[in-house]
Amino acid sequence: MIQGLRYLDPILNEMSAHWPNNRCVNIVCHGHSVPAGYFATPFVNTFCAYPHLAHQMIKERFPFAVTNVIVTAIGGENAASGEARFERDVLTHRPDVLTIDYSLNDRAIGLKAACTAWESMIEKALDKNIKVILCTPTWDNSYYAQNENWRELVRHAEQVRMLADRYDLGLADSFLAFERHVSRPEDLAKYLSHVNHPTKAGHELAAIEIAKYFIAR
């Protein structure tokens, strides 16, 4: 079962502590070009991307917490290549909370290979007692065509939900958030800055989905 909004309670208890009883809490955002901050390629808009926006939301709720949001995302990467460097580039940061976001690019490797890579990253994280929040994909312009590329993205979003349910993880359902805000094709223009990269408004939808687990105390 997908974890409810109390999933991060042990971390939030620590984030609520004041100096000198607090400690640094590390949140790692792993994935492809979207969490890396790419807008209209090759422009990287770090401070309008969802890792930074989520960090701002979290700090508003936990003003006494010391928090790092560390981005280990690489543009163009899929889950298989992300898994290959997972121990070296992600676990070395000793995250308390980890987000994973690869589905936009996972269409290139297919559902089965993507599932295998996601499972490996999830299990390695859980072995270290890391809280994991899986991210369904933000949208891209295949929505306009409603073609096989779009249908494949829908299937990858469904697979991420399945993995969150199977492993009892958090779920940041960015795909559903886009669905709630796009009722007509022309609405999507507000949320896309490029073929497959969100605008700040699109990143805000993803940030809200992550930050919903960081409930103010």
C-alpha cells in the first residue's frame, strides 16, 4: 500500500528539533533532466526546478531545521544508467529521504528494464533505512498527439504507482497533478517550457507533490 502522509514522521520529528538537538537532514533528488533543472535545453534553471522549490516549501514549514537538498540528476539519463551509479553518487550522501524520477526517459529502455532498475535502487535504499518517494513523470508534448509515445508514458506512470504500492513507499504523483490542471490541450502550454521540460509552474506541481509529505509541526 502506498504510504500515507505520515510516512516521514520519524524524519519530521528530527526536523522539528531546535539547536543544539537537531542535525542536518539530507534529501536527495535522483533522476534525469527535469530534477536536474533543464528548461529550454540547454538552459538550466536550477532555482526554479522542483528540488529547489520543494526545499523552499519544506523550510517554510520547518524554519529551525538544517536541510540539504542534493540533486544527483543527469540530463538524458534513464533508470538503468541511474541505477549503475546509484551507490557511488546517491548512497554516498547518506540521504534521509530520496526521490526518484526517470519515467520520461525510461520509454527508451522499456517497462521491464525500467522496472528492474527502479527495483534495484529502491531495495538498495531500503536496505539503508532511507525513506523513498517515487515520482511519476511530468508531462511532455506527446500529450498533444495522444500517440504511442504518450500511451507509453501513461504505462510508465502506472508502473511507478505499482512500485510505490508494492514497496510501501511515498508517491509524488506529478502525472496526476498535471492531469488535474490540464483540461484542454492549450492548457499544457502553461506547464511546458520545452518538448519534455516543465516551466516553473510545472515544476511547482511536482514540488507540491513532494512537499505534501513534509507536514508542518
